[in-house]
Amino acid sequence: MRIGDVSDRSGVSVRMLRHYDSIGLLSPTGRTSAGYRDYSPADLHRLLDIEALRTLGLSLAETRHALDDPAFDAPAVLDRLREETRERIRGEQELLARLETVGTSMPTDWPNILTVIRLLATLRTGTPRQRQAAALDTRTRTPPPLPALVEAYLSEDDTNAVGSLRWAVVRTGDRCLAGLLDHAGRDAATDRRIIEALADIGTPAATGGLRRFLPDPAAVLALGRRGAVDDRVHDLLFTMVTDGVQDVTAAEILGGLPGTVDGVRDRLAVTCDPGPRHRLVQALGEVPPDDARELLATLCDDRDPAVAATARYLSRPPAEGR
């Protein structure tokens, strides 16, 4: 199975699967002749075991030990996780009780105004779990003010808390766009956070906001995934393929767009570097076979042996190996 198939079946992102491979937690059994990862049913089974253990709160290192080390002390780890969970629940219940009091009281009640102030302070200086709880409070009648919520999301450094804060920002829809875009250009990390939020807001205004970040690869891919592909985005997707920047994902998006075969042909005609030429031919594997057949037949006799071999592989009928 290719990495995209494994991602679809498991719900684990392609980026995370690549990370698992890089740290030795889950490496595919083999590689295709075109160099793509090739996962076996046993690999998929291990992935499901990994995700099951991760839901318990195990770190990646602990997960690897649990699966590979016969001496792994599971009872001790589970005892620790249970105690951490109890402590987290106690803290969140205390915070929730205070916030629910605010939601059911008159806004002119000074003690409740102080509670709102403490909520804002939590977004700025609380623990990651407290900030996460504050973000999830947007379901009540007293959500944190939007500017404070946006700033908390953009400056958060805890993985779990940032996901909740992004959810809280995204659910406000277009109302958060001005606040997000006001911070554009502050630094690369902030821009990436803004792009991630805009990618989750499926409105025309958010699409326009994403275009402000071109040629950032994250913005290119976000626009490609939502089908907002103009000539510039189309060219940038090809550039990502030839430059080897998230080229597999860019090729997958190009495979569903018109004009991809002609684009590959045009770029092959002016590209001499073997690496980019090979990646361009590999991208044809994402195109419907009937559309790519004529070009692949021509490339089977290409002067570059790697290009020719890939073209011959992609030209085979499905029963013969694709």
C-alpha cells in the first residue's frame, strides 16, 4: 500500500507517517520501483497498535518500547498515566466551574467580571491544559474575547493546547480573519499558524487570505486541496514537485487537475537536472492512466535511465504491478 492509502485507511496524516518512519517507529516493509513507500498489511496492523497506545497518552518513545521491548513495564506506565489524568481532570473541573458561574451571572456582577479577567490571564500565562480548557469554553455564553483568543493561538507552544485554540479560532469563521491577518509577516512560525487556521475556514474570504501567503508551500497546498487553483498556484505546485518540496503531496493534487500532463511535458522539455525530471515523471503516476499514456510511451525511451524505467513502470497495466 502507498502512504496515501495507509493514511486514508488509518486516519493518520501522511506527515505523521513520514515522521514515524524517520524515528524508526513504523518503517514500511519495502519501496516501489519508483521509490515510494510500500506498506504491508503487517505494517498497517502495527500502525493501528501505535495509535491505540497513543490514545492512552504514551509518548512516541514509550510506544516504541511497548511494542518492541519485552521488558517494558506496562503496569508502572499505566499507573503514572492514570494519576496524570486524575490531576488534569481536577484542574479542568475547577476551571470549568468558575467559567460556568460567569456564564450564568449578570455581566455587571463585579466578581464575575474578575473571573473573565482571570480567564484572559489563563490564556496568556496559564498551564497548557488550562489554556486548552479556556479555548474549549467558547461553547458557553462567555467565550474569551476574540483578539485575546487569536493572540493566544498564535503564541501557543504546547501541541495539545494549540489544537484546541485553533479550533476555537476557526469556529468563529470570517470574524477572526482580520485579527489573524493583522499578525501576518511577524515571523515564519506565526505565518504558518495563520495559514493552518485559514486552511480550516472554508469561506471565500479565507481563500483570499491564503493567497496573501503565496508562494509559501503550506498556502499552496491548502489552496490546492480546496480546489482554489489559478495559474499561479498551478505553477507553484509544479515548482514544489521539481524542487522536491512536499513533492508527493503536490503531485497528488496535480493529479486531479486539468492540464497536468501538458505541464509535465512542457517542464521536461526545459529541465535537464535528473532529479527534477524524475520527480516530474513520478507525478504522472497520480494522473488517470488514459490521460498520461501517450506521454509515458514517449518517455519509455528517454535518455535518462531512471526516467525511462519509471515511465515503463507507470505504463504497465494495473495487473502487472501498479
